[in-house]
Amino acid sequence: MHASDKPTPRLNIRAIRESRGYTQEYMAEMLDICQSTYANLESGKTTLSVNRFLRIAEILETDFVDLVDQHKSIHETAVEKNKGLIPRHANLHEETKSVYEQLINELRNEIDFLRSLIRTS
């Protein structure tokens, strides 16, 4: 299976955004993009960059894991955070693992690129 053949994980951005009482317009303003572009990011119609993904997590004041772990409700995640009963990363779902792998690969590529800039300087 090629990386492009992997299904894109569905994100919890909308559910978490709505639980915070934020509108798409607010999120778009915070990201300095138009509302329709934000709507496309949230629905998965547009590819979400790692930096923008992390910025969304920051705006929503949540861990980026919560944005991809669709198998847990927002309530379950809040209970885990507040009570600390379940290790947050002990049993990652396959979709979450896939997102982690993608983030790690993108960050490695960025590091390699930056190293190449340093070498040529």
C-alpha cells in the first residue's frame, strides 16, 4: 500500500470547535484565512499542513491527538485529562498512529531541508 492509498483520518476539529462555541468565521480569522477555506480544511476537502493543524489545536486549546482520535468522545477525553486515569497515548487507534507517522515524516523532511541549508551556507 502506498502512502497515497492510505485513507485520510477524519478529524474532530468541528466537534471540538463547536464544543468551545467557536464559529468557522472565528477560526478563519484566527488563522488569517477566509471562512470558505477554513470550511474546506475542516471538512477534509483541502489538505491541512502540519503547521496549520498544530495552530488549530492551539486555538482550540487542545492536544492535537484529540483532533484526530475520533473514537473517543470529547467528554471521554476531558475525563481522561482531568482524572488522569488512562494514559493518553497507551492505546492509540490506527488512524491516530497514521497521523503521528505523517507528522513525524513531515517534521523529519523539514529537519533534513534545514540541515541542507546549513551545509550550503
